[in-house]
Amino acid sequence: MMKEEEKEIKEEEEEEEEVNPTEVKMSQIVMPSHSNHRRELSVGQLLKWMDSTACLSAEKHAGCSCVTASIDDIYFEQTISVGQVVNIKAKVNRAFNTSMEVGIVVVCEDLYTDRSWRICHAFATFVTQRSASGTKVQLSPLRPGSQRQQEEHSLAAERRRMRRVHDDIIKDLLSDRTFQQAGGGGGGAGAGPAGGVVAAEKTRVESVELVLPPHANHQVNTFGGQIMAWMVNVATIAASRLCHAHPSLRSIDMFTFRGPSQVGDRLLLRAIVNNAFRTSMEVGVQAEAYRGGGPNRHINSAFMTFEVPDAHGHLRTLPRIQPEPLHGERRFQEAIARKKIRLDRKYIISCKQAEVPLSVPWNSSNQVYLSYNNVSALKMLAARNNWQLNSEEDQVCLYTLEQQGSLSFRVEAELDVSAQRAFRLLGDLRNRTHWDRHYLKCDLIRSADKDDFLYRVVAPSVDPAPGGSANQDAGVLQEFILLASRRRPCGPGDPYVVALRSVSLPTHPSSPSPSSPSSPSSPSPTHRRGEVLCAGFTILATSKSTSLISYYNQASPEVLPYISTDIAGLSSSFYRSFCCCREYLTQNCLGPRDQDQDQDPDQDQDQDQDQDPDQDQDQDQDQDCSRLDYVTLL
């Protein structure tokens, strides 16, 4: 496993042929003063170094002072021992108007064995400080150079979208009746059977820290890394009170800085174990600042997951938690929701694209992460720079790409239709039956939200099913259950995106049910389920009335027969299909707006492409009372 990690680190370094101008590196040797009782680097100290490195990278691009707005979820894969070296690399992935995403990678280096392995990676959002006149500093766009930089630049918009809906995901899941029934009531549902029951109130920790000049950054505000370190400290104490041992911090949910604090402030840090599962527990931490007799200001919240390994490295079974009434019950249920979200996210996002099953079960709770994965996969495919031109006919080009044993193709042409109008027409798969002979039928199953839709597509079968014969499969049609995710441009130079991938639905099983053969939701024996791994359109405006339209497909066994003769040069059906698409778009380029598009996407872009996190924070503070109903920890 370690050799694979070292190989991956070296491959990433080799692929980075062009250095990001905002890149900052920091190397620190772990001294005893940086370690905990196990002579391992304390997470609090690591967070300080990570925040410092990321801030230097942000300020390198901005040319002015920046502050941390948030840090995405962090998963600590390994520990670091005294005497080993911590190498931290941070670089700006994308700059918006007044905010930017900074990617952080932490690698441990053992000087004696000459080995390196990854510890964690994270994405932090930084915002620029206001100028002396009170105006916000506008950031210059960052132009990606290498393929990896292009991928991160493109995916930064998706990650930004995820941050904005993070709290809504929790609310929606808690309001879902199915989840409420599965989550059960209080009393430690999902916890291990050993160790009895511990009242959550016994794990409560409250500590006050005085912000002194050494705790301040170069802007005289409390250093964000120091606040995070203090929060880790009280969370560790709370976890220790449950397990009566020394727990290990395994992951941290998103840190969100709601406001600043300065030298002279008192920081009130509160922590409590929200829920204990079989071998892990969630601790909620909240930081408030106050000065003199002034009111408390909520400046930060986080949720941390701890585990307790024994002397042999096996995880100990934890006692159950008995939540207190009202707020304790709410925290208890929210912890279950966050655990489910973490598992969904790890299942869908964290693993490599090739390892994700094609038809991931779709449901309302994992909808956001499936949508993220859907769009991200298409953007990463589009960002590859080693596409090979296979054939060209009348300026319609067919490209192919072979990577890791898979074959992908891209069909591309510039059409005389605006990108906005092409997006409206191609974004609704039901329109595709008008020009694509492979779409015999397309039914909308449901609208998940304004950007995500589920369709059932019926296509002619080209090859017989495995083990069958052409005669046996005569008349058998191919069926696809597709998730279509639409995205408008996040900034200048970004394309419109329509991403497609297969999902599975309980209402549309892939094989007939013997118990209910006449059920309308059961597939007909005349249909065979096919799979789409990654497909979709990117639509880039080249002028007000023209656009470059590209169709991508990572060919699965069910899709490859439709294009194999074109790739082999034996036919040009791709050209005929694109000509039909061009004719359809041209004929409808001045048609009425779609029912679900009652607002100009370009107007949406201007309003949404860079809502400043400073503004988001102000809105959060204005709505603090309403948000505390489901966010506040204590």
C-alpha cells in the first residue's frame, strides 16, 4: 500500500509540468514540542502549518491580506511521528471575484528510509481583506497551465457549489421520513454493545482562551490555525471523557469561520460528544468570542470524528451515548445524518472514478454527491490534453482517448447557435429524440431539483447480450436510467455543461420481478439494461451567436458498439448524427424558452458566479438565530 502511495505522489509530481505561480511549499521537522503523548504530531499543530501555507499561497496571488473563510472536510489517512518531516504544498486552484480556493496537500517524509506517503489533502477558501476605503479587492483570474491545473480549476466551481448547499443537505436529510425511521430515537442507536451507556452531559467541556499577540496573524486578527488547534484540544478532551483513553482524530467536517476575533478577545470553546457509534464518535465544537461585558459572537463551528485504537491497532468498541432532551436529541440525530453523508460522499467521491460502480443507487440523500461526481467526471474527461484526432468530415471532428484500459471519444463542431440556446435544448434529453436516431424514447422520471433530472432512455440494441445470440436478441432494445446534471458557466471562459451517468432506481429495476411480472415499474423482457459511465455535452460560447459543442462518452460495453465502426474508420455515423443535431439546433435557435428556464442563464451567472463569502458570512450572521435551530452545537 505504501509503495502505491509513493508511486502516486511521484506521478503527480511528474505530471505537473508547469509550476503554479501561486504554489507555496513548507517543510517542518516534527519536534517533541509538536507531538502528543504518543510522540505523534498533534493535529492542532498540523492545522496551524496547513493554514499558514494556504494563506501565503492566497496572498501570493491576491497581492494583499487574506483571511480564511472555510476549510473543507479533512480525512487524516496516516499519523506523523517525531523526527519525520512534514511537507505541505498549497496553491490557488481558482480565483473568483473576491474569494479563491486553495488546494493543500500534506505528505510525510521519513529521512531514514527515504519513503514518502500522503497524510491528507484539503481545500480552503480565502477571501481578501477590504481596502482602507472599505471596498473589496477584486482578484485577477488565475489561468491554469498544466492538465492537472485545468482539472482543479474546473472542479473548483463544483466544490464551491457543494459548500453552499452543505447545510441544506443536513436539513433535507433530517426532514426525510425514511431517514427518521432508520435513525431511530435516542439512547445510542448504532453504538457498540459494550461499555454501557454514558450521559452526553458528562462529556461536556468548556474552556476559555485569552487571545494574546503571539496568537495573532500579520493582520492582528486571531490566527485561524490557532483557533482550530484550540478547538481540536477541547474536542479531544470531550472524546476522552467518553472512552477514558487517548482517542485519535480521524476526520474533521467543514470548518466555517463566521467572523473574526482580535487580540484581547476571550474565546469560549465548548465541546460535547454528540453521538457514539460502534468504533467512532462525533464531537461537536463551537467557538465564541467576547470582550468585557459585550455579547458572545459565534465565530466558528466544527464536527470531529474520533476513534480509539488499542495497543495492537484494533479499534475499541465505544460506550453508547444517552443524549440530553431537546438540543441533545437534535445533535444526536444530526450526527447520524452527518455520518450517512460522510459514507455517501466517501462511496461516491473519494474513490477513483474507475472504481465507482456504474449504477450507483440514486436517492434524495446522496443526490448532491452523485451530481457532483457526475459533473466532475465529465469535466476531468474534457480537461485531458492527449486526445487524438481520429477523423474529420466537414469540420465535424471525432477524437479518441485511451487511458487506463478504457476508451473515450469526443465529437466536436462549431455551430451557428448561441451557447445559451444550445444549452436549453440539449439540457432536456427529451429533445434528443428529435435528432438522435439512437434515442428511440426518452421519458422524464423525475426532477430532482432545478439542475438534476432522471430519465429513462430506450435505444436500439446493436450487439447481442453476453451468452446470447443475434437471433435470440432480435428485437431486444437497450434501456438506460440516466442522471442528467446541468451547470451554467461559473465565470468567463467556462462552458455550459450537461453531464450524464447511469444510476439505479428501485422503481426501475434492471431485471423483471417474478412476483409482479405485470408491474408497470418492472422492465419488459424485450429490454436489456445498459450502462453509461461518463457522457455529456460541453457548450462553449465562441461569440454571441456561435458556440463550440463537444459531446463526450467514456465508452462502456453497451455504448461502444454504437461508435465502434466510426472509430475504426468504416463509417461516419457520428457526422450524420451531428448534422442532425446542428439542423435541429438551427431550426430552434429562436424558439420559445423552456418552461423551467424562466430566467436568463447569463443573468443567473452574473448573480451567482461570485457571491462573495464575505457577503455569505454577513448573511449567516444576520440569519444566525434561524440557523442555530439546526446548526448550533450546544
